[in-house]
Amino acid sequence: MTQTENRPTPRTDPRTASTTGALAGLLPLSAVAGAPPTTEAALLAGSPPPTAPGEAGPPAAALAAGDAAWSTRFGATNVGMRPLAVAVTGTSTGTGTGTGPTVYVGGDFAGPMAGMPEGTYQRIAAWDGVAWDRLGEGLDGPVHAVTVVGDHVYVGGEFTVAGGKVVANRLARWDGAAWSAVSGGVANSSVPSLAAVRALASDGERLYVAGVFDSVGTGTAAVPARGFAVLDLASGAWSSPDGGLGFLGGPGEGRAVAVLGGRVHVGGYFDTAGTVPASSFAALDPVTATWTAFGDGIRSGEFVGSVNSLTVDDASGTVFVGGAFTAAGTVATSGVATLTGDTWGTLGAFTRFGDAGTAGVLALAFAGGRLYAGGEFTTAGNAAASWWAVHDGAEWSVPGDGVDNAVRAMAALGDDVVVVGDFQYSGSLRMTYGGVWTADGWQTFGQGLSYDPYADGNVFAVLPTPAGLVAGGYFDQAGPVPVGSVATWTGDRWDPMAGGLRGVNALATVYAVARLGDDVYVTGSFSTAGGGTAANIARWDGTSWSALGSGLNGTGYALAVLGGRLYVGGRFSAAGTTSANGVAAWDPATSTWSAVGNAPAYDDAVLGLAVIGDRHLVIGGRFHALRAGGRDLVRGLNGLTAFDTQAEITPGGLLDGYLIVAGVQQSSGTGTVRALHVQDGDLVVGGTFDTAGVVQLADPPELGFSARNLAVWHFGGDGRWETPGGTDEPVMALTTVDGTQVVVGGWFGAAGPVAASGVAAFEPATGAWSAFGSGVGPGERGVRHVEALAQDPAHGLWVGGTFDTAGGAPSCALALWTATAAERPGGGPERPAEVDPGT
């Protein structure tokens, strides 16, 4: 979904505050509309005049490295396109925050990945269990092989430069901080451009390198080696056991290497290993540098077959061989063969549309006592299995819902298995190019929220609850879980909330979430909740959904709780069977709807609600007039009004209970109030406007003052209006952190005097601004919108919206800031001189 400025995104906040001071100066709308004074006649003492904005806070100090406080857990789920290699180690060598094994993925990806823009991950990335890490500037060509030896990561492929500057001929090493070449790499004298490393393995003392080459090392240290070579890791010296691999008198190709029981098993496409005839598979004794063949080897009819992948079961001493062939020794088998000791075996035939000769297994992994096979096939043994299959020791089957395209690499991760390839879906679940298959099903690499394979997701509301964070918006997947535009993050996984919400033949949209008692209420645009009818508003009791009568006949944008009732604002004309134009109230005790006052109609949408004390409901939006019977009752509201829930409502008093509140303008027209927040006797107003404190209904009218998208009404004190400095683009969300600071979220790049990307905080007492590290960023989509904020005392500040990064790391539509104000630098970098958000 493309977000536009005209799309309303409300915010709600059920906090309360004192009603002393300036509230006693509000004028009832009924008075200026010519109606008799109501019982609120005490409110007729004129509104205090707005004041000029206060001085901006002092220039902020340069921001320290503050991004460590942003959680990296909520990255997008997509892996880079065309992953080709996977390796797993129990020791993290990256810079992420995970404490478990690290997964290294290599391939030919340099475009968008994990929501990050093109060029972020250059053909290799490391997953530490929580987030992706870059390995410097990566490689300039495809990576086909990765293995880890101690603290070093070795990669092989078709590249010539590592880290952007290090000459590395198809072989390079990453030490956790920098890239280096590896003993001159490999070369192919006949066609230099075709040189490639296809497979790597190590026994801790030696690195085994297989691929397409005829020499290793450079200069006087160069060693002739055909398709396979051994590097002594201590001395850096190369050797070629008996000349390596041959095919028809020339170099053969090594494609797979596995170490088991003191032997190095090598597969590929060759007819000799050293001087020993060997059909695409042989074993090397690294001590004696001698080769062993196994009968007729791997064959396809009368010709040599090809081996693409090897994996081992240490407990049984079995080598599993995957590739394209029809026989292993004298055993008829295709796709997968077993070698236990010196004896070949089969696990059944792989076919592709009924033909064993065209089936190919590209990847194998042995994990949790099971053998996983991936590649290009349509049956495995007796099972219909396209692209991916698992053997449990007795038979083949399809894991879960399978995948929709080829699996190209796998690696065991404990009892789980990392799977990467060309696929994008497993059933209806998006698994874009990679994931981890576990006993509980798929786990994605990121826990972000999305609605397409490329990390697009929108979060418009966040609400911490005892059960976890409820996030609502426009998305159908949360991490690896299918959802319906609302889900709960429990601290380690997503709860789909009984399937969530749906629209009529479409995805639902949730604009606001609120809690009343033990229940959670959501509103937006939808037709069902948990499979049952629910028109645009619904209640979640922790286990199931229920409708609020017949719901709303239009979209809900805002929720607030006052006096035990739930108030909803939006664009609708009826709530249940009650006429209610733009604002309505639900009483959970009686399960009934009621209008607010005598239900005058707003001429445009209500986008925000807030409560003052136990009495007043503040209403904000894009409206300018209240209407009834096709005529204006009053004009000049400028996006703000208030309703006294304790006022006397008379049958003919269409405006009874409504109060004048100074409003906002944008370029002399009606401004838009998108967010309202009450804190310590102040009403903070955010939206799209350049002037605040406007009272057109006063005599004479009060013209207000310059205020870019942010203003404060001191209703609990002297009644002044002012701005703390404003933002250069609209404000969409407001909340409080650390008891005193007001957090502002929106589409902006500057707040007050500081550069702040989408989220910033100001101290009302001093007007001083501070940033949250580098804030949120656009990633691959070029969009940076914060739409929702909520403080969670147990975890930190939740940020929702339309973005791909937080603190420079992947964070798709949802982010979490975990530091306190004391830990956050006192400000952000001073904004560039040419950026002027106004005062």
C-alpha cells in the first residue's frame, strides 16, 4: 500500500489530567450558534488569548552513537535474491546482539534484502539469531561456498575483490572486522573468467577447496591443481593431492566436499581423482594424499553423473550424496544415494515429471535425525514432493506446505535446518528466499510486519497490554505467522489473535487500538473479526472476537476511553442502529451505542480523540463545521472541538455539550489535527498545519500564531497556546516517555532545532528537543512514516508506521527503543541550516 498525506491515521491516548484552570474559560458552541446558553454558562468567560511561541531550546549537542538502543528483532523477513550457500557456526563473529549460532548466507544478491536498500549486503550476510550483519563491503561476485574455521569465515565463489579493495581470486577470509585474500586464491589458465570455488570444508587444520580451476596460489608459490586443492591453515601452503580431479584428460570440477571419519569426500563432475578412475565421487586420505573410488561411482546411464551436495550423519557414519544421476555403484537410485563405509545404498528414486534422468538434488542437510533434500524434482521416493523433501529414516515426505521453487542450499542449525533458494512461498506463508524449518514449522529471519514479499507493511496503532504489544495496521503476516491486520507480540513470538480481521474480499485496515477493562478494542475498515461479522469495530477478550452490535457504517479512525465508555471517532453516520455522525459512544455494561450529544454531523473526518479528566472529550480532525439537516450549525472549528460529557442535553439543543477550542490552519485553510495527547495539564496537538491558536468564532477572531505541525494548549494552567518548535513535515502520533518528555512521531526529518528522522522528544518545561539515535529510515521503499507511538514501562518506546529501518538496522513497520531519557543523548545533531521547520 502506498501511504499518502491525505490518508487519515489517528492516535488515541486514554491518559487523564486535571481539569482545573483554563477549561473554565471555554465557550459553548451553542452560544455562538445563536442557541440559548446551556447549564455550562459558567464556561462563558472568554478564552485566554494565544501567546507567541516560546524560545526554542538551546542548540543540541552532537548526537553520540545512540542506535544501540533500537531493537533489531523486527526486521523484514526477506532474504536477498539468489542465495547459493549457507554455513552455521556456534560462535558469533558478527556485531549483532544474538548469543546463539550465527548463520552465514552467501549468493549473488546485492539488491534489496531484509527491507534494506540495494547495496547494503554485498553477496554475503550474517544472521546472529536476532538481526542481519554486514560483512564489510562484501564481495564483487557470486559466493558459492562458505565455511567457518575458528574465528574466521572463508568464502569461495566467482569474485575477484573482497571488502571493496582487497584482491581476492575466488577465495577470501573474513576475521570479524576485515577481509583478506587467502594464499593467492585459485585460477583457470584456459578461460580465466570461468575460475570459481564451488565448495569449501575444513577439519580445523586444513581447508579443502573444490571448484573450477587448474592452479592455486600465485607467482612462485603457485601449484597446479585441477578442481580440488588443500590449504594448510598454519603455513598457508597449497597442495594438490595427486593432481586433483580430471575429466577427459583435462581438469574436472569439484562441487561438494564433506569430512567424515578421517576421510574427505569430494563430489562433482569428473572421471578421475588423481590417477584413480572415479565417477564424480571419491574420498581423500589427507595424511597420505591418496584417493579412493567406490565401485562404479555416481553415474547417469553410461555416462558420469553429477554430484551437487554432500552431507553426513556422524552417528551412523553415512555420507549422503545429492545430485543428478541414476545409479550409485551398482545400486539403481536417483537424486540421493547413501554411502556407509564402502557400501552404496538408496532411499528411493527422485523424478522430475516422471523422469529420473532429469531430476536433480542441489542441496542436502542432516538435522535432528532427518535428511532434507532440495532441488529440482517433483517426487521423492513414493511422495509427491516438489523442490523440497525430508526423509525420517523410513520414508520421504514434504515438510509442512513445501516451497514454491527450487531450494539451493541448506545447513543444519541444531535440530533445525536453514533453507535458502529461489522460493517465495510455503503454502500461503511468505518465505522470501529463505527461512529456518523447525519442529514447530517455519521461522523467519525477521519478525517484522508485511503484506507482500518485499517487506511492505503499515502499522497505524500500537498498544501495550499485559498479554504483550498489540499492533494494528495493514498487514497479513507477522514474522512467520499469517495474521489479519492485527497481532500481539508476546515477547518472543506473534499471536495471530484468532485470525484477526478481514475486509470484504480484501485485507482489513486497523487505525486505532484501545483497552477498556480487560478487553482490547480495534477500529478501522473491516467486515469480519475472527471469521464473524464485525463492521469496522470489534472487541478482543483475549481468546475470541465479538462485534459491537451492528458496528459502524463507515471507517473508525480513533478510540478513547472516558467514564467507562469507549468513544470512537471517524467517518460514519450510524453506530449500531443509532444515528451518530463522526463520534459515538459504546457502553460495555449495557452493550449499547449512543450518540455524543444530539449527534451533529462533522463535515469531514474525525481523526483523533483525547480525554481531559473524567469529563471532557477532545475531538480533532479535518473538519471545519458541524451540520444538521443539510445546513451548517456552526463553521470555523478549524479541526478541534471538545464535548462535555456531563453537560445537560436538551432535545432541541443540537450543539449542547460542545465547546469552542482554538484550532489550526494550513495556508489559511482548515488544518488537520491527526494526534492528540494529554500530559500534566497540557493538550499536545499534532497534525498538518502552519498556524495554531486560531479562534474564528471569537469576536474579534483570534488569528493565532505560526506553529508547524505541533502546538500545546496549557488548559490546566494559564490557558496559553504555544509551540515547542514544530516539525518540518506532519506529526502523526504522540505519547509520553519517562514521565515528563513528550514523544512526537511523524513524517519529518527535523524537530525543533535537531535533525530527527520520524521520531523525537521534547521536554515541556524547557522546550529542549532530543532525537532517538538516527531514528527510522526508508530502507528500500523510500518511505519514512511514523504513525503510532506507545510507551511500554516493561520494554521501552514502541514505534509503528511505514518504514524499513530503525537505528540503521532492518526494522519493518515496527520498532522498539529500549533506552531511558537519561541514557539517550541530550539532543540530536543540529538540523541543516536550509531546513526550517518553523516555530
